[in-house]
Amino acid sequence: TSSNIILLSQSRDSGVQGDSLTILQAPEYVSFQKGDWPISGEKIPDMVALTMGFSVQEDLSWPGLRAGPLFQRPRANVLVVVRGVDSLALPQSVASYPLENPVPFTLDSVAETVHTLFAEDTPVVLQLAPSEERLYMLGKANAVFEDLPVTLQQIRARLSQDGSVLASLPLNSLSRNAEADLLFLSEVQVLHDITALLQRHRHLAKDHSPDLYSLELSGLEELGRRYGQDSSQYQDATAILANVLQKFGEDLFGLYGDSAVVEVVTVKNFEVPLTRKSRSILESKQISNPGSPYNLAYKYNFEYAVIFNIVLWLMIILALAVIVISYNLWNMDPGYDSIIYRMTNQKIRLD
């Protein structure tokens, strides 16, 4: 699946303090500049849209992201929001930025754009919040992730099966029986299962439509409430999650051929309660073509960039050919360059 983009809650990297946005993985043509430029939480959906090559209603006046190639887009974008912690130790990240005004946000607008522009290509759109048992899938995600455990009961049953993360994680002070501990481990299991399913369906990373993943993890938040943020359980879980996210980002980046953006957003506390309207993007009333009263979508497909390139360079070549021919005709000597004067005899030329 073409463009991919990945957003994860931020970590303790480059000395950034407080809530943060960390770019965990990004291709070279998506240029993030290292610096301490803060970004508002409400602007993160616009940033995700721009990394995927989509337009936004208002310009993003943020120096952390530079304009990239017009005809090159990442194949996927993955956003992971981690609640209950302001930073994670993600030393191998591309860049990290302070997050100001941490208001709740969703990627509904980006998902709607993907659905509108690439409806025929059925891209993968997955929005998941295990703690709230909230799942939204679109396109090929319905077939790929149909076996993904969604409810807490399903995820906990998955933890008791073969191949669960319990066999490989250093639990230390975490318990397999405590409610808050199981919620955290369930979210780690979901990350593992998403990677495993994508490895089983590698063809999804090779089509012409971008994929979008939006994950929200609140297990650390529950552990902080249950044991306190100075507890060994919270500290052990923080270290585990940092390692899991680092590997999760590396695996997805590799699956999409080093053409995916993975971002981590860490938010200790949202400024207002996080709510999300449960609706389908298919029910959107937004008019995608303001000039038409019939709500017709723009006629656009992923091959537009290729066709535009072909037409552009063909016109440039034709223009250069006209200039060269015109120049030669202007400077031609009829007595020397014309074939009539060179091939006929003297009598015909005199006549």
C-alpha cells in the first residue's frame, strides 16, 4: 500500500521535556528539521496530511517540516498516541518536538481524504483504541485485520494463546492477573499482532494507495492511576513500551520499503476529556468540490503525477524542437542550403 504514514506519541529524545511529538521513522524525502519548535496538538492532523502529500485548508506555519518532492509520497502513515506519559526513551528517532496545547485530536479528516481520493484502490485505514474497544476499518483493512482482537476480552484471551507477548517480555514487577497490568499488556499485544498481520499480507505495502494507521494507547495512564508514576510497575511498563514502539516503528518502516512515516505523540494529560464522535466517513456531508452543487468528487487518481510528468516533458521537448527548427530556418541560405539549387543544372536555375 503506497503511501504510509506512522504517528506515535513522543519520547524523551533530544532533551525535549513535557508532552512531545517524536518522528520515529521517516523516508529521506520527508524532511523533518531538528529543533525545539513547538507544535500545537490541533495541528497534528494537518502535519500528517502534509507528510502524505495532501493539501490542508490552512497553511502549517511550522518550521519542523520542510516541503518535499511533489511527486514522491510515503506509502503509509502510522500515528500512535500514548496517554499518561510526557516522554519515552526513543533514542533512534529522527526528530522530536515539544507539544503545546495538548487538546484531543483525531485523524478523521485525513482518513476521509484517503477514502475520497483512493476509493477505487481500497487503501488500508485503521483507527484503534483498545482500552475503549473502539475500532474503525476501511478498505483492505476489513479483510486483513478481521481477526485482530478488539474487545478487552478477546485481547486477554489472545494473551493466553501461543505466540503471545507474555513469553518474550520481561514483565518484572508487572502482574498477569491485575486489571491495569493486563490492559497495558493487551495494548502491547495489539501492536505485535498488527505487525504480524502485515508481514503475512506484504502485498498491501506495494499497491498505489497510501495507508493510514491511528492507534491510541492508554495502558500507561491506567498504571499511573493504579500504582502511581513512581511505582516500579509504571517504570517497568514505560521501559517496555519504549522498546516495543521502537521495534514497531522499525518493522513497519521496513515492511513499507522504507517509505513510511512513524510518529509518536506522548501526552500526560489532555486539556479536555478525549471524546470522539462515532460516525462513518461515508456519511460525511462535506462538499469536496465547492463549485458543484451535486457534491461531486474531483476526478483524480494516483496516476495523475505520472501523466502530468509525461505531458510536461513532452511539451518541453516539442517547444525546444520548434525553437531549434525556427532558428535553422531563419538562418538558412536559399542559395546554399536548398536542395533545388544544389541538385539542378545551371539552365533550370536560370529559368
